[in-house]
Amino acid sequence: MNALAVLHFPREILVLALRSLAWARISVRGLGSRRVGGGTRWWWRSAVTIAGGTLCGLLTACGPATEFELAFGPSDVEYAEFYTYLYANHPREVTYTMVADRQEITEWVGFFTDIPVKPSDVTAEEAAGLDADGIRFHLRDGTTYEVTSIFAGPGYHYLVWPDGTVMKTQYGVPSGFDGEAVNTAERPKALLP
């Protein structure tokens, strides 16, 4: 994975599940004096079953998902370049837009913060013709960070790094930028198999 990216397991899911179990236990205590149906054991079993089912469902739905975030913040970015095109390993047309507005930079860096991602095996053939944004962040320390974002529709979004790493996420939209035409070789490298 790119050296500037940090991936970690979504701890919030585990915390949510534990809070659900704690809530179920507190709720059962409040119902303990009432003998409805099969008594308090019935309530306890129901609460544990619901909380356990919720925990299993959350952990199964997320599977090997990790969270992605940039290893820098908006204040570290001097400006960003967007290369917009219809995806192809060798696109015919690419447009260029430079973003230096602090608010826009903050929004774009925020987009890449704490988003759940999973590895993807999307191919160039599957991604051909989809909206793509090659993004190059220019940092104040003189380094750059590149990622290409490919939008396949609601719930289908791919992130491609120059080292060949490809991740999918449910979050993302095309930039919508329509800048000036540039040489296609200037865009960040994003080759899919």
C-alpha cells in the first residue's frame, strides 16, 4: 500500500456491538420486575439474541473492510490537480483543473478520510468508459500524493494508486470538473489489469 496511506480495522463496529449488548442488559434490568410472557429469562434471551444477531450481521457485512485515510491533512496541501477523463488504460482525452481554494481542498481531503475500503479485482475492461478523476495532491513539503478515483455508479467506486493497488468503496462521486485539454501522459498513473 502507498506509504502515505493508513489502513486500520473499523473499531467503531466493535464498539457499536458492545454498546448494543450493554443497552440490552440495562433494558432487561428495567423489565426484570415485570413478569410478561415467560418472565425475565424470556426478555434476557430475546435481548441477547437480538444483540448477538446485530453483532454478527455488522461483522459479516463489513468482512475484511478497512478504513482508508490520508496521512496528511488539508493544511498540508498547497494545491491539488484533477485530471478528468473516461477511464481507459490509455485514454484519448484528459482535461486538467487546478484547485487551490482552501475550502475545496478541505472537502477533497475530507472525502479520503475514514472511508471503508476493500480490495478489488476490477479490470480495465469493466472500468472502460467510467468517469475517472486522477488526483495529484501537492504538499507543502514538496512531495506529491496521487490517487485515481473511478466512479461506477452509486455504491461502486474504485480507488487506484500508481503502485497498482486497487480498492473499492461505496462512497464517492465524480468531481464534475471540466477543465482544459492536456496531454494524457500528464495524468496520475492508474493501470488496471
